[in-house]
Amino acid sequence: MKRSENKGQKQSEEKKQSNVSSRFQTFIHYFDIFYRVVKALVILLVVILLVVGSLGAGTAVGYFASLVHGSEVPKREEMISQIQDYTRKSNMYYADGSLISDIRSDLLRTPVSLDNVSDYVIHAIVSTEDEYFFEHEGVVPKAVARALVQELSDSGATTGGSTLTQQLIKQQILSPEVTHERKANEILLAYHLENEVDKDQILEAYLNVSPFGRNNKGQNIAGVEEAAQGIFGVSASDVSLPQAAFIAGLPQRPIVFSPYTQYGDLKESHDLSLARQDEVLFRMYREGYISEKEYEDAQAYDITQDFINKENIDYKDNSYVYDVAYLQSLDLLTQKFMDDEEVTDAMVEENPEIVNEYKDRAEYALKNQGYKVYTTIDKEIHNTLERVTSEYIDKLGGERSYTYTDDEGETHTVTRPINTSGAMIDNQTGRVLGFIGGRDYDYSQFNIAFDGDRQPGSVIKPLAVYGPALDENLITPATIIPDTPYTVPDWDPDIGDFVDKEIGNATRTTNEWMTARKAITISQNIPASKIWMELKEKHDPGAYIRRAGFGPEDILESDFDNASFALGGLSRGLAPVDLISAFSSMGNDGVHMEPYVIERIENSKGEVVHEYKSEESRVFSTEANYLLVDMLRDVHVQGTARGTMDNLPFEADWISKTGTTQDRSDIWYVAGTPKITFGTWIGYGTNEISLGDDFGIHPSRRNRNFWTELMSAVYEVKPDVFGVDEKFPKPDSVTRESVIKATGMKSGTVKTPGGGSFYYSGATHSENFKKDNVPGSTVYDFAIGASDEELAKFWGGRRPTSKPDNEDESESNDSSNDNDSNSEDEKEKESEATEENQEDESEETSEEEQEAEDNESSNEESSDPEDEE
């Protein structure tokens, strides 16, 4: 029984063992399958990773190579020179290449050797900016990889990947732009620099070039010496541990962490910079540079008590020419940077602050990166203009005052000295050769020549009235315009509507039916207004003003609707350079060249980053421009500027125009030869003060005397600039014809409004005309702006003339004689005789008008523009 039980038990155990073995074998079987699958997958994954990694590495290497392709690695000497180039001054030059001035940089830098820098500063900088500085070979790969992952993952956190060496490369050799190409070149050059120079040289250069915010004068500072002196008033070798930690924290965000504002005032809060100081101290402690006690003591110290007080700056090299060259080059460089990075108008409209960001970059580059700015300013001409102005200014007039009452009812009296401005422009290029910014830079730094906004007075008449009317064939130089009482609609802002306003002349209404030539010569307001009203009704005179260089920001579109525009009444004033530039169009065959000062800008490598490209527009046709030029020759011969050129030590083919605004607030004189145009303005810079007859001399005469003093002095140093041997050329498309004095047209049959007709002729004189606009037979309403009553009176006082038998033959001979060279001299003599007769006939009137010299000022309304100073 027991054997049987034992046998059964043994069989049961064997069966159990057999079942266990079977299950184990099954597990082993499936595990083996699983293992083989996983092994295959792992091998496949490894192969894929190796392939992808190889491809990725190859792609990365290829991409890196493409970024640095074409980049030249500087030689050792060149590299050392670049990293130690602590000044890199930018300069501005006159047209002849002589220096105007170094561009003032508020980035102050005083280089020091590493021996003269406290160990506290060195340890603080290394601990904070590059803890592996003494171990790496220029780049820390894991830091670069970390920064790359953050960029690719679009992570909000950034830890930075640049070593001190890379930062030095970026600041001194490459540009600060954020691109993969710049970063790749930075890495390449960092390795190269570490192979060529030792660590001390790199560290010393970094400590001397890095930005450290602002000092107590509000100036930007670079280098630890300026940081120590400008914040704590001590040398970099003498700073304490807390001071060193504060300085070392600045390069990360120098302007934000700086204790001073741009004006040198202490900021109200220093929380950010103090937190940064604590971070620097902790890193110094962590790296073993300071003990725990030093760390705690430095943390407890109130660093703000060491900040030095504000100081003011006094620059010695200020001037108008420096300011205009600097500001214009800054604008051009800002636009260059924006264009390079394809900043669109839409982007600017969406984020207007973007312009300021690029302007800040341009300002830093212009002040600190070795740019060269070449201007159009002729040194001899400009210095002569400034010298004569300083010598002559007191002869222009004395001080004058005005009184006003403020909002609180208090009365104030303001006294001002007389001021002046002007400019000389090359007609064919638009180059500004020299200018007068104001009476004295020490008195006011406001540059009137480029930024002033004074009413132009009658200087606008050739550009706005006579030039367009000649171009549109509305008038000829012989066209008759009655100088008779005239009323125009004038806008009244108080009632918000147009009201009738009578136009008048300064002295009196002459009631003379005068030619367009005479009207502009003596600058009568009534004839100019009559032409303007008809011109703007039939044509678009505003288009001529736009082509002469005045945009909507200078002259409002609504100004063209006003009758006062013909007399220089604008909503805003004009800068002298812009007005003189527009006038120079007449000296360039009717083509306006945009005025400019900056010829080109070069970077520190000598590469041209900006070069002026001329902008021109035809204002008047060649024929119309010559007729206008020929009329303006009379202004200084027998018009409002009579006798001016007699005071010059040389002769030239001059054209000119005077201008006087209402109440004598502004006085102008602009004149030009075929080569240059020069104009002057005098006034007090406000409509509250009128120019008086100081020294017993009319202000217009004083201004023209000043003009001749300036031109005489310029002739002594630069006689060739005037083109004294050049004449305004008469185009073949301009002819000289005889017309009736009284009508400006030829003899012929006149048809009356009532249906009748009669033959009319009379005394003639010769005048210049476009060949395609020679006046025909006299018509009844021949005069511009004449009323029906005036025309009836004119014709009622003239008896019809019997028609000659040989009328046709006579007119034919007149026409053919113009092409006969033998008769041209006779016509010129006839013209001269006629002009003498005209002058004699109107001598009484002209003398009165000339002596008064206010002939053009009446009714030239202004909108009381803001005082330019």
C-alpha cells in the first residue's frame, strides 16, 4: 500500500515537473522570439539613427560651411588690431575732403591694461559672463547646443551660448545683427582668435570694449575704467567687491541696469540692478573666488551710497554744419538699415516704434563704428558766409520787443535780436555749397536754413504765378494786366466761409494797364492776383509747386484754393534752403534738382553704404523758363531790387526776386546765375515783430546790402563758382516779335461784344515769345482780369484805325524779319529804346514804388506759423 502510494506520489511529482518544464520551455520560446524582434528593432533603430545622424551631421556641417563660405579669416596682426581698436571714430568731411569734425560719441572709453584692473572685477566678469573662460578654446559646444535647442524649440527661456571670446568677436569684428551667418562666423573666428592670442589679451580687450550703460553725465560708457570712474568716481584698480559686482552685472543689459538716466539723473528705482549685483556675488561665491563671509558682507552693503552725483556736459565743437551733416547722415543710415532688413511701410504702420529701434542702431554705428560722411559743403564758401554774417549781423537791425499776456493774465515782454539765414545751391546738381544757419550758433542752435518755417512773400510769385501762366500760354511777357481795384474771395475762419477782400498794393493802386513783365519787375500784387485767379480756374498751378520740390508737408493742398497764395500767404512757412532750391530751377532750364548735403557715406572698411542719386523734375518748359528768366533780369535793373548788382565787384547774368511779407515780418532776396542760386532772409523769427527802418535804411535795402557783402566775399575766395562768363541761353523755340504796347498783341480787326468790328493798331515794342504762342491780332478782352466796365472804358477812349492797304504784306514782313539776321540788331535797339521810353513814362510811379520798397508786402497774408525758435 505504501509502495503504491509512493509510486503514485512519484508519478504526480514527475507530472508536475513535466508541466513546469513545459511552461518554461514555452516562455523561453516566446522570449527568444521577443528578444530576436527587439534586437532586430534596436539594430534597425541604431542603423536609422546612424543614417539620420550622419545625414543630420552632414547637413549641419554643410549648412555651417555654407554660412562661413567666402568669409576671410583675418591674419593675426589684423585680428589683434581689430579687437584692440577701442576708438573707431567716425568723421565728417567738407566737399574737398578736409575734416569738418570727428563725430562726437557719447560712448566714452578709456582703455586700461589688465594690470590696472582689480581682481574683483576680473573674477566677477568671468564668473558671470563665462565661467569656463580659462578652460575652453573659444567656444563651449554644450552652451551653443543648448542655445540652438532653445531657438529650434521656440523656448521662451534663453541662457545664451556666447563666451567672452565670442562676445569680443561680435563687438569688434562682426556686426551685432542676429543671423545664423553672423553666429557661424563668430564661432569660426572665436576658435581662430584663441589659437592666435593668449587669454589675458582677450580678457583685457573685452574689459575695454564692452558697454557698461551710462555715467553720471548721461553719456554711454564702455570699458571698466569708464564704468568705475563714471559710476563710483574711482579707478578700475581701486573698486571694492560690491562695486566690482555691480559693474560686472551691467554688460548683460547695460541701459536697463545703469543707475543713471540719459540726462545723468539717478533713477528712482535700482531694484533690477541690485538683483543683478546679488546674482554676480553668488556666482563669485559658487566659483570659489570669494568666501562666504565676503559674500554676505557684500550683499549687506548699500551700493547706492557710492553712486556719484550728476554732472553737466559742455561741448566745444558745435556748429550748424556739424548738426546738419550729422542729422542727415543719421536719417540716411537709419533708412539703410531698414532697407537692408526689408522693413516695409506696413510694418512701420503696425509698429511705429520700430523706426526708433533702427535709429538707435544707426546712431550707435555712426558714433562708434568708424563711418566716414562726405558732404557737399564747400569749406571756403561756407566759412566765408559765416564770417561775413558774424561781422555784418549788427548792421541788419537792432533788438526789438513785443508784449503778450498769458492765460493767467500776466503781461510779459520778449526782446529779440535780428536773425538771418541763407544758402547757396548749385543749380545743375542741387548740391548745397554753403549756408547760414542763423545769426550765431551760441545764440540759438536752431538751423533756420533747413528747419525754418517763414512766409516766402513775393519770392513765390515767379514759381506760383508767372512761371505756370507762361507755361500754360495764359500770358506772355507782353500780356496786359490792369493794376486796378480788385476784390477776391478770401477765407474767413471766424465765420467758416469766403468773404470778399480787396487786394491792394503797398503804396497805391496805379490804375495802369501794365505788362506782365513790368508787373513782376515792380512786384505789383493786383496783377499777380488777377493772373492767379484765372490760372487756378483753368489749370493746375499746384502741380508746378509740387514739381519745384514742395510736398504736402511744406505747402498744404488747401493753400492752392486761397487767393493769398499768389502773394506768398501760406498756412505754413518754408525753410530757406527749400525756397532757394525751388528758385534755382529757373537757373537750370526749368528743371528742379532736389537739394542735398550728404554726398556719400562709407563704413570702416571703406565700403560705400550710401551714395546720393539725383532726383530731378521739370517744372517749366525750356521756352517758358527762358521767358521767365528774361523777365527776372529786370528786377535788379529797374524793379524792386534796382541797383543791387552795382555793388558787386563783378558782373554776371543775374536773375532775382525780392520778397516782403505782411507787416514786414520777413524780408527775402534770392538771385541766381546760370551756375548758382543764393538767397538771404532776415527777420525776428516771429510775426509779432516787424522790421523797421533801422539806421534810416529800409529793411529790404539792408538785406540786399548784406547779400552783396556776402557775394563779394565769396567771389574773393571762389570766383569760378558764379560762372561770370556764362549766359542764360535763348532757345531756338523763342522768337522776338513786335506787338502793340497797349494790348500786347498785333494789329488787326477787333470784334466787339455787340457784334461790331473795327481795325486797331498802335505804337509797338518788341518782346520775347514762344514761337508757338506769338500773340495774334488784338481781341476785345485782351487784358487779364479786366472787368467789362474797364474794357468798355479802354475801347471807348481809342478810335478805330484805318486798315492799311498793305496790311497783309506788312504783317508778313514783320514775321519774316524775325528770321533775318540783319534785322535782329535793329529789333534789339528798338526794344531797348522802347524799354527806355517805358521807364521814362512810368518814372514817377516807379520812383515812388522803389523808394517805398514795400510794394510787394500788402495783403501777403500768413497764418502766424509757430515761432521757429
